[in-house]
Amino acid sequence: MEGLEKELTCPVCLELFVCPVQLPCNHNLCHRYKKMKSTSDSAVNEVPCQLCKPDRPQVAFRSCLDCRASYCEECLAMTHPQHPPFSEHKIVDPRTSFEEPSQTVMCPDHPSKPVEMYCVQDQTPVCLLCEKVGRHKQHNMAALEEVFSQRRAELQGGVDRLEEWLTEVEESLIDLVVTRKYMEWSAAKLKDAIEQECEALHEVIRQRAAEMSRQVSLVSEKDVARVQPEIDRIEDNMQQSRTAIAYAQEALKETDHGCFLQNVDFFMITALNYSTTTLVSEWQIQDLAVTQL
């Protein structure tokens, strides 16, 4: 808020702006119109004040080079108080034009003499006195106009060559940019193709794995179905064998000779039958192993 209040404060009256106006130097201040005395008999070469009312301007008292404007005494006092930034403006006699006059280049060896010749050996502008005395004496001299035209033509030639080179470089740069964009596009396209091919390969592998798994499951179920009846038969025979062993062990406890001999033939035949029974033939085991592989 302090910064905003400072921006809205008139540097002349140090109060908030009332009907603010902007000077040519871009400074702002209050424009307080006052009754001004008209000047009927003004000279032809008098400079009018640029801040007064257009229909009744006063004669300019001074001109400000920073504002690039002329003021009467009253307007000057109002617009340029004795404190910065207005006190730092350069105030001069009234003028109608604020264009800077062309400066005359003076001789570095004779500051009071303007340069009128060009020393070819030292390649620097000099005055006429340098041709007779001083460090440029007896040097080759050339007219400023001649050297100016020559050096100007050389500079223009350099500018033309540089512009031509820039044109060629711009065309080369455009070609490089187009090439870069094509490379980026080609790389992106190749990446997409690789991703699509890899995804297709992955799909083939997934399908192949699923098919192989299905085939293994079918073979496994078939082999299990062939083995399971044999397992059931063997387990049944084992159970019967255990029963026969139990009966035989009871018979072995018999001490009566007649009773023992009456039943021993039955147990012997049962034991012989189960002991000579082939559980699983060798060819069946090999066949199952090959089928599982």
C-alpha cells in the first residue's frame, strides 16, 4: 500500500493527484489551471509554453532537455520543483527543436582542430596540421570522403556477405530441424513396431504355454487313470495278505497236532498264492514312464 500511495502522490504538492497530467519525460503531476495573462504583442521568434492552455499560451521561459518541452516561468516552477527527480533535469534556454546537433570530430593530437584528412599509415582521421607536424608528418594522407566511401563499401560488403551466410545457415538449420523431427518420428514409429511385435510374441508364448499345459494335464489324467486300478488291486491284495498272516500267526499258536495239521494246508496255499502274485509288470512301468515324458 505504501508503494501504491507513493505512485499516486504528486511530487510537486506532495498530495494525491488531482487531474494528473504526464509530462513528455513520463513524470506525472497535478495540473492546476491558473488564470494567465495573455500576451498580445509577442515577437515572431518567441517559443510558446507547451503546458499552458493552447488558446492562450505564455512565452516560454526555459526548455527542459529531459522533458523535451518548453515552459513559461510559472509552469516551469510548477513542474520542476527543487527536489529530485525534477531538480536533476537539464534546463536550457527556450528552443523549438530538441534534436541533438551533429558533433564535429576533433583531432586527438590537436583538440582545437577538426579532422579533415585520413592517415593511411596509422589508419586514423587527422587534422590538416598533423600532415605538417607531429607523429603523422610525412605519412600518406587520403581525403576523408574517399576513405569514407571505401570503408563504407567494405563494411556494406561485409554486411552483405554476413547476411548471405546467415541465409545459408538458416536454410541449413531448417534442414537439420526437419531431419531431427524425421529421426524422432522414425524412432517413435520403430518403438511402436517393436512393442507390437513383442506383444504378439508374448501372446504366442502365452497361447503355446496354455496348450502345453493342457496337453500335460490330459496325459497326466490318462496315466493316473491307468495306474489307479492297479494301485487299488495291490492295496486289496495287501489287505488280504495281512488277514492271512493274522490267521497264520494264530495257527502257529496251536499246540494240538491234529488241529494244527487240519488247517495248515489252507494257510500255506493262501500264502503261496499271494507271494507269487506280480504286483506291476515291468513293461507296464516302462510304458507309464514313457507316456509321462
